[in-house]
Amino acid sequence: MTELNAPLDDWVSRLADEAVAFAERNETPVKVASGISPSGPIHLGNLREVMVPHLVADELRRRGRTVEHIISWDDFDRFRKVPNVPGVDSSWEQHIGKPLTRVPAPHGSDAANWAEHFRRELQSALEDLGVEYRGISQSQMYTSGAYIDQVLHAMAQRGRIDSILERYRTLDRGDSSPATENAEETDADAMSGAAEDADGSGDSGYYPYKPYCSVCGTDFTTVTAYDDESTALTYECRCGHTETVALREHTDGKLVWKVDWPMRWAYEKVTFEPSGVDHQSPGSSFAVGKDVAPIFGWKRPLGPMYAFVGIRGMAKMSSSKGGVPTAAIALRYLEPPLLRWLYGRKKPNQSFDVALDGELPRTYDEWDALVRKTAGEKAQPGDIAAYARAASVLDPASGAVRELPLTPRPMAYKTLASIVDITTGDDEQTLRILAALEPDTTLTSLDPLRPRLDRASAWVAEQMPQQERTVVRTEPDTALLESLTDEQRAGLRLLLEGSGTPAPAGLGRLEDDWSLAGITHQVYGVAKVQRGLGADQIVKGDKELAAAQRAFFVLLYRLLVTSDTGPRLPTLLLAIGSDRVRSLLHP
Ligand SMILES: [Zn+2]
């Protein structure tokens, strides 16, 4: 099932083909890259930066190729602004301008610094998602001196770089004002290197290198002089400090973003790196990179544009409270294969929404339908590939396909959610009801329903819309019970006590067959018996009967959960238990 032998015409296969063709033209192995700036919670939209190259690399590995995926942690970027996140207050403003690895982590975090705190959350999600990569800390690279030759080269070539940038400066609208649709996305974009302001130009000339001040630690510095021969570089800082350093030994600064990115393409020999729409406008870093990369002896990699990922839901985590939908949050409700599948099924240039709201159970239904299709005889190659890419990864270390954990007994998410909602998460009660739902199979523990059951529990607790919640009455609605008509009273008596005539034509007591099938027969039978029909009689097209059944159901919902609707009645009765049902319905 996980072998992808048939040639496919989907985006993953096509990009994989193009990635190979590009690398072969340039006589180098395929190397895919992602860049993530851990400047705050990493939005699900930025997960596309990782998932697009991951899916392409995974496809090529399945074809037997060795492909490295690198993730550049852009943690030597400056701390631009204080995001609204828990554990952080206005005192963090003193750190603006410092590298992200020298800003303290939010209060309560045990991370060594700001960048590590937010990087770790994504790393853990990527592990769950089965993404294999080599992480590269740019703080580590710059401060260890790994890029010294490249920095000296960029300074030596600053005239050339300046004239390239000059050609684009008039076009430069893209990086400073990405075409965003809402504030949330603007925040997400601000995290990427695209939002870096300076390109290195200043009154004292063009210098593509920006030192961090040795006194105040920020990059509010301006290079005022540079001597190519000695590499003596003089800078002054906003804090008043002025210093001359030997650039050939200086490891406390970085190239400006528009030079840094192409330099790293060359350093790592990257051949494939997608980027967000904000990087791809006419004067943007990706556009400029085409001309800057050759200065470092490389070529701009293949770089498909990816569109935004929207989020539905997250009402409780509005941006005013600092809630950003991250991969870790999505994985609280979605099993990793489902999240992989969402990123695989849309072409990178198509935007899509991850639904965490009332629509989330539908995502599970669609996934379950895909799983059924791939298991059937008429499985289409596209469906098989979509399933395989979501449910497994090719492990580059062993060369074998590794299946990601899936729930052994995938019960409908909506059913799980409504039962968890009714039982308020009581395991014993949940097991009793779920076992009754499927009496043909023996369910002696909740384990085969996990992890989906746990995801559904978290969703009910944190995201389920209020109007979909079921609150079972603790006391009978005496006012409503006293106002019942004789027919309604008789209906309730029939439901609870039966018709006194033998089943199946008549109705027994409600507890006589306390199963999903038995209760279904009972609740539908009441209106039939009241109209002189057999309880088990199959009746079609009787509109009056159907209306009477509906009216009876509404009455039951009102008496049980103070609402006109609710979960399916047999499920609801099973969940409530017969004692409580009797106390709430006794006319
Ligand atoms: Zn300073």
C-alpha cells in the first residue's frame, strides 16, 4: 500500500520531478531547505515552509534517492518586536535589536533563550509529524565563524551587491508590505526574514554586514568605515559606543537578509526552497536573490511560492490573548497523518483552511473516507499516494517506510466527541457507551480508540462550539412535564414501560433491550404504536407518522437536554443511563 510505483500527475510528483531536473542541470544532489525564524509562536501557515520541501524530499526518498532536508533556524535574526504571548511583558522591549538567542525566554519557560523556547515547540511537532531534517542554528553558524569567508567576500563585493539592490529598490514594495488579509497573517509574516528592514544602505556607504554592538548587544549599529585590506570595520551604535574591529575575526554580526539568504543557498548548496508569497513580489528577497546568488558562486534554487494557510476556530485563543494557532495546537486535535494529509492535498499555490472549529469532525470524516477507498478494490493511485504520504514516511536512516501511529479502531470523530461531551470525559462511562454502540465487537478498553479519542476529548474541552454542547439536565423539567398533553404523556409512558403487548410488534420496557439497536427500535416505535401500527412495522412515505416521530423526539430533547436538538437519541439515552432517563422523563 505504501509503494508508489505508478507515475502520478499531482503536485508532489511534479515538484519532485522538477527538483531532480534542476539539480541534474546544475550537477549537484537535490537538497531541500526551509527557513524558520523562531521570533514567536510559529503559525500553522509557516508549517508549509517545512511541509512542502518535506513532502518533495519524502517522495524522492521513496524513489530511492538520497535527499537532505535542512531547516535553517534563523535565530541570529534581530528581536523585532515584543509579541503578545503568555509570560512576556513590556520589559522585553529592552531586548529589541538583539539576536533572538540572546533574548530571555518567556517567564515560566525552561528554555535557555527566546529562540529556543519557540523552536522547541515546532521541533516537537515536526517529530510527531515524521519530518526528517537537519536543523542549522544561524546563531551557531555565525558566532562560530563558519561564514567568515562569505562575509569578507560580501564586503569585498559590496559595490556589486549595492548596484543589484539598487535596481530592485524602486520595485521594493513586497518585503515591507506583504499582501496580507488580516492581522494574524501580518504577525506571521513579521516573523520571517522578509520583514527585515535594512538592506545595508546608509549615509556612509553600502555595507551588507551589520554588527551587534559589543556594549548594548543590539543591532542599532551603523558601519561607518571599512578597509578592504586590513578588514578593519568601524561602527557606531545608537547607545553611543564606537568601535573598530577586524572583520576577519569578528563573529558577532550578520549579513543583511537579502544577502544572507543567497549566501546560505550557496554555502549549503540548496537546490529547492519554497517561500511564502511575501518573499516573491518584484523587489523581494527571492527576486533579488536571483542576482545575488551568483556572487557567491551559486544559483537561486527552485522556489515554488506557497499561499497562506487560514485557520477556522481558535475563538478562545484570539490574537488579543496572544493565541497563535501553531502546529502543536493543531496536533492537540488532529492526528499527525491528518495534518500531513491537509498539507499534501492542496497545491502549494492554493490557500486552504485548517478547521479547528465545528467543521473539524468533517476533516476526520473525509480522511476516514479516503482510508476506506484505499482499502477497497477500486482504489485509485492518487488516493493510495495521498494516503501513503500522510500515514507514513520513508526513514532516510533505514531506507524503510515507517508508518506513523494511527488509531486501531477509528470511530467517527463526531461520535467520540459527542460521547465525551455527554460523559464529561468519564472513562468508565465512555467505555460502557462505546461498547454498547458496537455490541458485535468486544471493546474491553479504550486503548484501541486512542489517540483519536484523546484528540476528541481535547477538542471538546477546548474548541467545541458552545451551541453544539450537550448539557444533560440534573433535575426534571417539572413545568414542562405538567404542561404535557395526554398524547405526549402516553408517548412517554410507552417509551418507558412499553405497550404491554409482546415485542417486537408491541414495545417492551425501555431497559429490556438496552443497546443501540434496542433503543432505536423503542424511540421510533412509540409513534407507530400510538397510531395503531406494529412497532417493528416498516412504514414508508407516511408523512404524518414522520411528523409525529419528529415531534416526539423534540419533546425528548427538551426534557433531557433543554434543547430542540442534540446527539442521536439512542446514543444520548445510552449515555445518560436508564435511571436518569426515567427520572427526567417520568410523566
Ligand atoms: Zn550599543
